[in-house]
Amino acid sequence: MTLFSLSEMLTTQQAADILNVSRPHLIKLIDQDEIDHTITGRHRCIRTDDLFAYKRARDERRSDALNELASMSGDML
């Protein structure tokens, strides 16, 4: 377990590791404005609270989709 300060800045690799996605996928999410970020020099940086806000929203969408599938499955029985 790793603790992060909410105002801490993360590298794209650290953020990708937290989300359990590849770094190129994370870059795609950043480029699509799915995750807020700042640019320091040539590097993208992501605030911890922005990353966890994205993660919460993503997890909620996944949970809603799973509940919808479960509901549809129950209707078929």
C-alpha cells in the first residue's frame, strides 16, 4: 500500500500504475481530456486528486454497467 498526498504530482507512469493501465493508454486518456493534467517542461504531470476523481468516476461507470447487465440477465430468466 502506498499513501499519496492529494496535492502530490504524479508522473504518467505512476498514474498508469495506480489505474493498472499501460502508460500509452493513460496518455490517450490525457489527450482525450479524460484526466486533467499539467505540463512541466516536456512532461505531463497529474495531480493525485485529479487521478482519483477519474478513477472514482470510471469505477462508478463500470459498476453501473455491471448492474445493468445483471438486471438484463435477471429479466431473461
